[in-house]
Amino acid sequence: MSFSVIIDWLQATLRWSAPLIVVAFGEVFAERAGVINMGIEGIMMFGALTGVMGAFYFNSLWVALLITVLVGLVLGILVSFLTISRRANQVVTGLMMNMICLGATDTIFSLMPESRQTRVQTFPVIFPKVMQNIPVIGPLFFAQPISTWIALVIPFIGGYIMYRTRWGLNIRAVGDNPQSCATAGISVIRLKYQAVILSGIFAALGGCVLTLAEVGYFSAGGMTGGRGFIVMAACVVGGWDPIRTSLVCLIFGAADAAQLRMQSANSIIPYQFFQMLPYLVTIVALTLMVKKSRVPKTWGAAYDPKDV
Amino acid sequence: MSEKISNRKKNTMYIPFLGDIAVSTGRTLLGIALGLLASAILIMISGVNPLAAYASLLNGAFGSPQAFSNVLVRASPLLLGGIAVSIGVKTGVWNTGIEGYMYIGAIGATLVGVHNLGLPPVLHILLCVLAAVILAGLWGAIPGYLRAYKGVNEVTSTIMLNYVAIYLTNWLVSDVTGLADKGAFYPMSLPLADSACLPILMKGTSLHPGPFLGIAVCLVFFFVINYTAFGYRTRMIGSNPFAAKYAGANSRRQIMTMIVLGAMIGGLSGAIETMGLKYRLYMDFVTGVGYESVAVALLAGGNPISVILAAFFFAALKAGGATMSIETGVASSMNSIIIAMCMLFVIGVGIVDSRRTRKVVSTDKTSSSTSKETEEA
């Protein structure tokens, strides 16, 4: 394996991790607040579509981002209403959200045949050509689209919010002991809503990054390919810590990038086995790390204000 | 994690009084009605008269014996998948790997089925089914073991394994000599031997024995869950793990058993789809049935008898929906939207009111924390 192949792989790793990291940013907060938003897979798919639609019909990435945020907001509100206000089963709600999003994106996409073959405008590379040509770090960092840079920065913002702000403290407290929070005068329901809506918005943005960072088109029939579930696994493996979860996302992204590279490498091993790689890595990582993670105490449980 | 909430869900299934049944059934029906209404609005937005669309849907499901046999055929994987998820729900696990089990089962059936072994059909079919069930059971043992003994959440692991199963199937049907039909226009296996195909029960349709087998499996589990010691242990672990532990039930083994059993039923379902309907193993032949099975189990509240009703409801929606999309031009993906819409409303309307049993499971690491929570409570 030559040096350039490794650089290429590392570059792709960053690119493929970016959507995961963006989605994980929101999901970590939701899960810390005790709500598993399993709908992120579907919301991500929706974001992937709206990103492409916005870029195609309005020819503007800003509009694409705006629509994506709105869609994430609406779907996030839907998930939080069902799981928090109606105290519905979070697993089931998430799975049904995914089903509805898969159906809805396919339907919407089939109504806009004109955007099918066109590759839309993607996130720009902001650094000048000179910097991109620096060996090693040039292609690795400076040739990356802006979305990758954002993905590299937000885990630290997430860490700051989680551990250094009152809101982050409240979120953590709400997930661990909602009853005490309520006694202390914190609005548990409102905080949970905020966290889940945040996860919805960032899941949609992550989907947008998936399509608009490089590929530039949407494909029907489950384009996200389980990445939302991989992010949920990353949260467990990363112990619901924004920075560590992002590092885990990097590992999964690396598996994804390696998989794509090995597929075209023409080896004796059939390429389908490489396609399995990210999923197998996820299962192995979960198995190794699950006991070590400290679970938010009311993770996955509905909060009933009448509970004492 | 999921088990805690699923117990709450289960409270509604406890149903000690007739009034409760009426309330929960009423809520479910209300949810379905709202879901159909919301879908009607979506159909209208997509530019089709929803009344015409629903009329076409009904006609497509019940308009003729052929149409109804189509409903039956589509009910087969939903019945088996629904019961497979439901028995997991009874122990407090969400066995979302039906899709994967179906692929693995179909692989098992195909491996045995493509060769003409010179056996009488009954024997060949049984052999295929046996291979399917064993392979799928082994496959299900992975998430089962991880869940029961390592505390790995079964939803994530089964969904990851679904993708693995899909790619495994892709490889088998596109690359492997002796199994794949290499010159074909779409990745598929060689056709099954005649002796491995299930009989057609009604001329001019594709009605195979699958749906009746599905109903039989549901009935069997109704009795197993409600009237045997095994079933009692299962329900006890699902509804009150502490009591179960106290009574000496081995909840880890029980959870593992239920996931593996679910996997075997899923494998059977995949084998039946292959041997009764497709006669080959195709790439991507089960898109969506896995999630739909979860929806069936949810609608049925984990009750085996209700699984039959729920599976037929969804099968009618799917069969009729296919006709609807051909006749009225609604996008074919509208089908899954209608199903998911109904489910979302059922979830939204059916709020859990009773809190008779406290949640909690003792097998994974959430146990320590949740037990504290319960002690405090």
C-alpha cells in the first residue's frame, strides 16, 4: 500500500465521518437528556433530500441549509411530541419515523424527476489552491469542503456546551434524575424537547452534509444506509461524550472509506464483504465498549411528571 | 433500554377488564382512522383524489378472489415477522432483525433447494425449511448472545446485521458459482428444483401455504405464551424482571431463547417467500418487511391473536396499495407512508395510562442504575 493511498484513505475518512459527527452532535444531547431519538436515520435521509432539493431549485446552499434546518425542526418536534408528551416507546417511534421518512423521501423524489441526473452545487473548499498543494496536510485538511471543517470543530463546541454551560449541566441532570430536576424547578419537559429538537436539526444537517459535501445527488431507497443507527452505536461506544463520540464516528468513517477503497481494489475477496465492514466494526465496537460506558440513568425511559 | 418502555406498552396489554379492551381497541382504531385521514391529505397533495385512491385500494384488496389471495400472499411474511417480533416484545426485547433473518433463511432454503436431490417434494421442502431455520437461528444467536450476556442493545445489533445479511445475499446471488445465475439481468440465484417449490393452492393466483402456516404459528404461540410454564416465564421476565429473578427464572437464557426463536421464525418466513413465491433467491427481495413486522407487532400489542388481525390489515393495505398506485398513479412508496402514518397515530393516541408494573430489566448494565431508580421510587 503506497503512501498516496493512505493519504487518500485518510482524506476520505474525514469526509465520510463528517455527516456522522454532525448527526452525533445532536444525538448525544438527546440521549444525555434520556431520549433515544431513533428517528435520526430517517431525518438524516430527509435532510439529504432537502439539501439536494434546495441546492437544485434555488441554486443556493444557504436556502438548502435553511430548508434542511426547518425539516429537521419539524421532524424533531414530531419525535419529541410522541416520545416526551405522549410518552410513546422511543424505539418504536424511531422505527416508524424512519419508515415514514423513507417512504416520504422516495415519494417526493419521484415527483421531481428533473433533478435526478443533475449533480447540484456542493459545499465549497475555502482554502486557496496553494495551501491545498502542501504535501500531506494539503489534501488531508485544506482540500476538504467547509462542511468537514465544521464537523471537525463542533465536537469541541458540543463538549463546551455539555460540560461548561448551565444548559448542558441541566441536560445531563435531566437524563440522570428528572425528578430532582423538577424539584429544583427545572422544566424537565422543556429541556427534553430542546435536546430532541436539536438532535432532529443536526440529523437533518448531517444528511445534508452526506449529499452536499461531495456526491451532489440524492438516490432513492435508503441512501443513508443505516448511518443513523451507526451514530446511535457511536454514542454508546463514546460514552455519550461529544468529543469521544466524534472520535468513534471517525473510526466508523474510516471503515466506510476503507470499504469504498477496497471495493475498487480488485482483490480476491468479493467486494460485498468490504461493504459489510462498517456494520461489523460497529457491532464489534459496541460489544467491546458497552460495559465501559456510563449510561444516562433514565436512558430510553419515558418521563412521567407524576412519578415521584 | 427498550424493555423499560415496552413494559409500559405492555401494561395496556394486560387487559384484566372488558372496559380496558374496549378502550385500547378503540384507541387503536382511532389511530388507524387518523392515519388514513392524514395519508388521504398526502394523497391529495400529490394530486390524486383520495376517495378514488382508497376505493381503488379496497377494490385491489377485496375486489375479487384473486385480489384477496394476493392479500393472503402478502400476509405470509407479515404474520411470521409479526409473531417473531411479538414474542420478543413479550420478553422486553425489540427483535428488529427480521429482514436479516429472512435473507439468511432464504439463503438456507436456496442452498438446499437449487440442487435436484431426487427426493420426494415433501422431504425436499422439509430439508430446505430445516436448513433455513437452522441458519437463521444461528444468525439470531449473535444478537441474542450479545443482548443477553454482553448487554449490547438488540435494536442496533440486529439492524447492523441486517445490512450484513443483505450484502451476503448480494454476494451469493451475483458471484458464487453453482448458486448464482450469472447471466441474469438482475442478481438472482438459479431457480429452485421443482421438488423444493411449495404447491399453489388456487389456480390462477400465487397463493401458497405460507399464510396458513403463519396463522398456525400465531395460534401455537398464543397457547405457548399463555398456557405453558415457558410462556409464563417469558411474560414474567417481560413485565417484571425483578419478580422473575426472585422466582429464579434465568432471564438471560430466556431472552436469548426468544431472540433465537424469533430469528428461526424469520428464517422460515424468508424460506417460504423463496420457495412459495419467488422460486429463486433475489437480491434485495425483502425491502421493508422487517420494519413492517415491527409495526405489526406494535399494532397487535404483542398479542399473537392480534398479530393475525394486524398482519392482514397491513397486507390488505399493501396489496390494495399496489393496485392503487397502478390505477391512480399515486407513488408506490405511498404504501409504506400510509402504514407508518397509521402507526404514528396509533402510537400518538394510545398513551400509556396505567402504571401498574414498574419497568426495569436485569440483564444489561442499565440494571444497576434502573434498580436504584426503582428503589428510590
